[in-house]
Amino acid sequence: MKQEKLAQKEALVKEVAANLKGAKSVIVVDYLGLTVEQATNMRAELREQGATMKVIKNTVLRRAAEEAGLEGLEEFFVGPTAIAYSEEDPVAPAKVAAKYAKDVESVEIKGGIIEGKAASLEEIQALATLPNRDGLLSMLVSVLQAPVRDFALAVKAVAEKKDDEPAA
């Protein structure tokens, strides 16, 4: 019986370590004070953004972080702790967590991991102000289109100018 529980805990630590390693960002949140409805809404919002939220014991988080080779996170794993993470969009967990931290007085962002490195509250708040992945991609497309658009306008202007000139 004891061996079985130990095996389950080890499996959980390995699973959480894999999640921490594979995530673009992990936000550590003190969720105490969230109502069931608010927690459900937060999870749903995270899911819509391609992120996940889990409530995990601090001892499991400490061991998983150690197994994942992540340092500097021990200070975040104190008190009631939930993690929000995404393997696709590093901005999504930060945005949703920042929104709830602002709207719900008792929710507090403790810190997190961005691209495999420990991140402070300030770094996470800065990340939360960035556009999401789709917004960043549309900005990139716009920047890439600008030279082509400008060239097309220049060619059009030259063509119109030649049309306006009298034939010799």
C-alpha cells in the first residue's frame, strides 16, 4: 500500500516536471479566495487560450522543478499554489492570471517561469501586456507586407505619371 502511494507520487512529480519543461511559460498563482465559479471561469478562459491551470501541492512542485532542472522557484511554492501554463503561447497564462489578479483582490501572482528561467512578478506583468500569439503574428505580417506595399504604390505612381505624360 505504501509502495503504491509512493509510486503514484513519483508519477505525479514526473508528469508535473514534464509539464514545467515543455511549457513556454508557467505562472505561479496564490488562488486562495477564488470562488468555485471564479476558478471555473479562470480555467475555462485559460483553456480557450490553449493553457492549463492545476492546483498542485508545493512539495510536488518543488520536486518537479528540481527534476526539470529549474532553479529559483522555491520561494514561489509557499501557501495555496496553482500553476497556469501553456506549451504554445507564452503570453496566454500571464494575461489571464494578470486579469484575475486585477479583478479578484485575493488572487496574487507569485512568479513563474518564462522560456525555462525563473521570472519575477514584474517580468510576468510585462509579459501580460504583450499581445497574444495571433496578435504578434499579425503584427509580423504587417511589418513584412509594408515594403511590398510601398513598392507597389511607387510602381503605381510611376505608371500613373507615365500615363499623364503626352506622347512624343
